Amino acid sequence: MKIKKGDVELMSHRFHHHRQRFSSTMSKMERNTTFTGDILQVQGFDISPKFTYPVFVLLLLLYCSLLCSNIGLLVLIILEKSLHQPMYFLFCNLSVNDVIGNTVVLPQLMVHLISSQSLITYNQCVVQVFYSHTCGSASHLILIIMAIDRYVAICHPLKYSAIMTSRTVVRLSVSAWGASLVLVSVLIGLTVRLSRCRSVIQNAYCDNASLFKLSCEDVSINNVYGLCFTVLLFTCSIGSIAVTYIRIALICWMKKSQELNNKAMQTCASHLVVYLIMLWSGCITIILHRFPEYPELRKMSYILFLVVPANINPVIYGMQTRLLRDKLVQILQRKVVTA
């Protein structure tokens, strides 16, 4: 039987028409379907089985390292009365922030690495999102306060003790954590109001974007608020750091004092390195959420955003801050003599 060319074209046209109608129907069914289960599946890392345990051991070592270094720094500052100063109180804020931010993500991530199924409840996922985003926001605000502290110490040394009192630093710290809590609470509130039609977290961990993508509803308000939140946070962060460092540089250039230059380099270099590492890794994570074709790179960038600053913060501040370094040396010398 001979089939005419026109018949083939007609059959092809009908096939494409029916396929489009079927896709449209399935899409409508998906939007109208509400997923009510409490268990979510986390996509996890797409790694070869032979690399599973090496990656697990690496993450475990990094987690133990950041716990020991940050908790050790906290204990040292709490026990040594000579370190009860505004700058060291801010170090404590940063260490607490790093410990909480990593603890809510890394243990769960390591369990999922070696488990046959990566499952998490919806409530656990929301809690993980809340704490991780709060700590991420607070880290920016704490570093802004540290930049202001360094500016006052270098540019107005005689007024430092009057301006940066313990009460002032406590108020600034509470404000930083309070602002983070309020901003993130609104962010999470906009997400949990949505119904769910999916149950797979397209990530290795829970974050806000992955959470609201479980919904088939219109998430425009989530995207708008998330974008405004990010722009506001990064603008305040980058602007404040830039203004304080430019003013510090101008003061050093105008006074032409070698002692002042050394003090600025000693105290500001460590802060700037920590800030740039955190800013770089955070920006990459946010940008890669707009490129779904690079899921593994996005997952890895967020893990780096967590573990790299948390591991290097105590080292950088411990080595660059003379008083803190001297106390560490004294303690180590005492241990050696006792042994």
C-alpha cells in the first residue's frame, strides 16, 4: 500500500497536536495535585560509589576541624579575662555562627552520603533552611560590625574605648541577629504557605529555593522577595565594607605613619580575606541557582561556602591578632612544660 506524502504530513500534524494536548493536560493535573506527604527525598550528590566513603571522611574531618577550632577559640576568649574586649566578642559571634550554620547541614549531609535513601521530613527541611539562611545572613552583618570596629580602632584610637563599649557591641550583635531572624522568617513564611505537588529536593541539602520549587503554585512573590532580600543584604555588606576600608586607607595615606599602616594591615587584612572568601562562595551559590544545568557545581559551592570560612576564620584571626596569638603560644608553652 502506497502512502502519499500529504497523508504523512497530516498524520504527523495530528500526532504533534495530540502530544501537545497530552502535555498540557499532564501539566494541569500536576498543578492541581497537592502533595501532602511529610517525607521528602533529597537528591544528594551524584558521585561514584567508590568515592562515597572518601568524601564522607573528608567532610567528617572538615566538620571536626571547624568544631575544634571554633569551640577552642570560644573557650579561650571566655576563660582569658584579657580577651574580654569588643573585638574578641565579635570573634565569638562569628564562631557561634559558623558552628550553628555547619551543624544544621553537614551531619545530615554525611548521613545521606552513606545511606541507601536520602530522606528528610518536611519540618526538618524547613528548620534546616531557617537556621542555614539565618546564619548566612548574620555572618554578613557581623562582618559589617567588625569593619566598623576596625575603622574606629584605626581612625579614632583615642575615642575607641568610649565608642566601642561592651554595651554597644552587644547591642550591635543583637541587632545583627535580630535583623537576620526577621528577614529570614518572612522568607520562610512565604515558602511554607505554598502547597506542594512534588517531593524531591533538587539539591544535596535544604535551601529556600529548593523548598519553594516543590510547589506548582505561582512563586513570583518568593522570587521577588528573595531577590530584594539578597540585593539589600549584599548592597549593605559590600557598601559598608568598601566605605570603611576606603576611609581607613585615606587616613593611613594622609598621616603617613608606619605604625598606623602596620596596625591597619595587621587587623584589616584578616577581616578582608575572610569577607572576600565568604562573598565569593555565596555569590557563586546564588548565581548558580539561575543555571539548573550545573546542579553539582551549585551543591559544591554551597558546601565550600559553609566549610571553608568556618575552618579558616579561627586560623586567620588567631594568627593575625597579636594578643590572641600570644595567648595561644602561652597556653601551648604551659602544656609543654607540664608534660
